[in-house]
Amino acid sequence: MQINLLQKLQDIVDEYEVNVTEKQLLDLLQNEKRWPLFYPWGQPTVEIVNNMGELSTDFFKNVYVNGSEYLDYEKWYEYYALGYTSIISNVFDLTSDLRNLSEALRKVSGCVLNSNFFFSRPGQFPSFTHHSHTYPVIVKQIYGNAKWKVDEKIFDLKSQESLVIPANTMHSVIEKHVKKLSLTINVKF
């Protein structure tokens, strides 16, 4: 991938302020039909990172509507209240700020990029263990802050700041001491 394109995408992410509050996101998560267990293309909609650094979807109802399980908000909220980090997938449609950012990124990249929220309170394991992806990721801290380890460098990402994690680069969130919401944009075409 061209480094210039990745820099252009990060510049757009920096240019757009994304305002989503904890209350707004909690309200959005109560819209049950928006959160089936999986999207039609197989991606889970909501997961938590457990204290072993692995993903779990233990909070979905066994209520089937057209063959789908949906988020049990109350059960999920128990995990959130305890400080588990949730991954909320495919979020560019949730607010006008996110839709505007998605459109600006599409105009530069020529495609729709996937985005996720990492949503948490203090209390449990901060996120995945040190890992990498075969594609670059742009992280934008929406609110709160998080301490990241990228290769061997440490970054304290604050509200509305962004960070590019190059493809095949080891990274992880190593600390979270406040409520936080991070947007990750997977730059894979």
C-alpha cells in the first residue's frame, strides 16, 4: 500500500472530530435488531475481550428471529459495568459524524473501510494481547485515553488523537484507567 495513501487517510481521520458519548453508545446498543450475533458476511457484531485476551459472545439471547440471535443488552451491560472491553463492529453507520468520516475516507480510498469501536471502563484486561494484522489500522481515540504499545514504543493516545499501526506490526493496549472509546479503521481493500 502506498504510504502516501495511508497518510492521506490519517489526515482525514485527524480532520474529522467524532463525538460519541457513552450514553449515546449505550442507547444505540439497546436497539436489539441492529445487533444480531453475526452480520450477513460472518463478522460478529458485539464481542468482549475476556481476561485471557480472547473474544467472547456469551451475552446473546437464544431468541431466534429469522434464524438470528440478538444482543441481550442487560447481560452484555453486566460485562461492561465490570470493565470488560467490548468490540462493536461495523460502526460507520451509527452517527452522522461517523457517516461523514466514512464518506470522506471512501472518496480518497475508493472503497468502504471497516470500522470498530473498542468501548470500555476500567476494571478488566485492557484489550487483546500483543498481536498484529496483515493490514494497517488507524486508531482514533474518541474519548478517554489509552496507553498503546506499538512494537517497542509506548503511545498515550488522548481524546481525538489518532495513531497509525502499520501492517504486520505488533501492538496492544496496555493500560486503561478511565472510560474510553476508540475507533479502529481497518485499511484493507
